Amino acid sequence: MQTLAAKFYTTVDRILRDNPDFVERAGGFETAVSRALVPGYQLCILPPICQVECPGGGECRMRGAGLNNLGFVA
């Protein structure tokens, strides 16, 4: 679960919060944290897209804080 969270620039807590059915099937939050994922099981992953940049289509990374990272206004 930690590897999955790192791959999508999120946290295990966020993944579990966004997938209450997985937590319920695992038998609770504590069990779900260390539960092995089954191939083909679908999870909802919501990466923090406003905090990640992928310059030139290359490898993505978290944006640093500063004046160039003011976010988006909708």
C-alpha cells in the first residue's frame, strides 16, 4: 500500500479514506493498512494533481513551495 501511495504522490491514509469498501472488506483501518492487494481489485486513487509537476512529460515530482506554486483559481 505504501508503494502505491508513493507512486501516485499521495498517502496510505488518503487511499483508505477514499476506498471505504476496501477498509470494510479488510476488517478495519488497521488491517487494511498492511493488507496485500489482489491483482484486478480496483481502488480509487486521487493524487494531489495541483501539487505535482511533470516537466516536459518527464518523470513527475512534488512542486516546491514558493512564488511559482500559487495553485489554480477556478
